[in-house]
Amino acid sequence: MADLQAPQIDATTYLHPQTLARLATFEMRAKMIVEGVMSGMHRSPYHGFSIEFAQHRPYVAGDDLRHLDWKVYGRSDKLHLKQYEQETNLDLILMVDSSGSMNFGTRSFGDASGSGSSRSVDGRANWTKFDHATALAAAMSYVALRQGDRVGMVIYGDAVRTYVERNSQQGQWRRLVDALATNPVESETNLGRALDQTLAKLNNRCLIVIVSDFFEDVDAIRSAMARARHRRHDLIACQVLDQQERDFDFSETAPFEGLEGEGRLKVDPRALRKEYLDVFAKHCDAVQKTARSFGFDLLQTTTHSWLGPPLAAFLARRNALMKRRRQR
């Protein structure tokens, strides 16, 4: 767990109140069957005879006669059973990448946080990808906890560094935010190892949200996602990028340093820009296609854009798609 002596943060420093207000109106539902341990607001595709009426179906020999709808029989002279939708909770597991590459950022902290503070708790003047990932994870956990769901968190680099047990009780959001605020952002990344360690702790199907820049070999990402699919979890990949990583709008020769042990190299960015942008675009496209090949959703966001609108729109689209699928 996080060092208890580390400085605690004000959550509003990383998550603007307007973002919370906008996101609170949207539901976050898993696309697949989500098995829960407590009753909540999420409807399972399993049809049982327990909570809320869903539809009728014709009687088949051997069905339980207790669930016959005699009013329908009186009108149509045909036997039909009532079907009900069971309520089940959504377990949300947030996996936040805290490897060295997440420490990059070119936007000013004060502008990005919306808190009025020009620097972070540890004195940084720049808003990093990890800061943005923190805001994104806090927002999604806020939405889920508002719905009464259990939320857990994994913070990882080359392995799991912090694991916050799933909980839906009061105080869980503060525990999640504090865990994000007290972890170092350093070392290499290994999504496969971290995901395996996480899956070993899960005994039911969950919605796993991975928040990362996904600066890793695509084959390794594909292998990790395949294991999540094999275990029948749903997954959302949230790719967090800095605007300069997308634009590569550097104009002067300067030393470029790898944040995960790749060393330092002095280059002229103008000579590399075209090739860099081509390689970068292909990598992002491959990450997106990999996620979609398993039926997973991907949200891409940048540190230079406000978090609330794109996340709210993403959750709204996801929710609408699931409703359409249930109506088929």
C-alpha cells in the first residue's frame, strides 16, 4: 500500500468539480455479463425470476407453473411465463500505468488542473500524462461508486505496485485518489505481468479499465488483452497522450531522453518529424485495432484537452450501444 507519510492531495486539484458534475449523469455499464455479489442497478443478461419484469415467453413443458401469467392466458387462451431481469453489481477494476513514460507532459499544471494552483503537490509546473490518468481514473471510479458499484484499483509499472481492494463503501473514493497521489512514476512498463497479477486476484467477471499511454510492443498488448478476454472480462483501454507526442512540434535540436531507461540522444526533430508521425500513427492505430479485435472499447485522450466532455460522450455512446444490443 501507499506510504502513509506521503503528502495527501486535495482531490479537486486533479479533478475539476465541473467534470464530476458532467460525468455523474451517465451510467457505466459492462457490455458482457457481470457477476456481482451485491444487488445494484446493473441489469444482467441472465433472465431469472427475481427482480424486475422484462418480457413474456411461451410456456414450455417442464417450466415452473408459478411464473405463468394468468391475465395473459385469460386474454389470449395461451400460456406465457413472466421473465425477469436480475440486478447485479458491476465490479470496476482500474489499472493505472505509472511507468516512466507517464511522467511526460508539456501543458502547464495550473491550466490543466483547473484548481488555481500553478504547481503540483511535489512542485511540478507541468501536467503529466500520469496526472491526466489520475483524473480519468478518479472520474470513472466516481461514476461507478455513485451507482453503488464496487471499485478496486491497480497501479502498475513493470509489475503491480499498489492494489486497492474492491469496495463500494463510503471513503473508497478517497482511498483510490490517495493511492494515485502517493505512487512514484518511474521504471519500465510491463502490462502483461501486471494484468496477470491482477487477474489472479479476481474470482468474478469484471470491467477492467486500463489507463496508459500504451507505449509498449503491440504484440505484448495483444497477448495481455487476449488473456483478459479468455477470462471473459470486459475491458476499456484509455490511451492518454501528450499533445506534443501527437504533433511532434519541436523546432530546435535538443537532447531527447527516454523515460524508461532508453538513454539520451541529441537529434534535430525537424529531420525526424515526418517519419516519427508515421510510426506514431501506425502504433496508435494498431493499439486501437487490437482492442476492437477482442470486442473492447478504446478511448483516446490528450493532456491538452479537458477531460469531462470526451469521457462523458464516450460513456454515453457506450451506454446507448448496450441498450440497443439488449433490445435486439
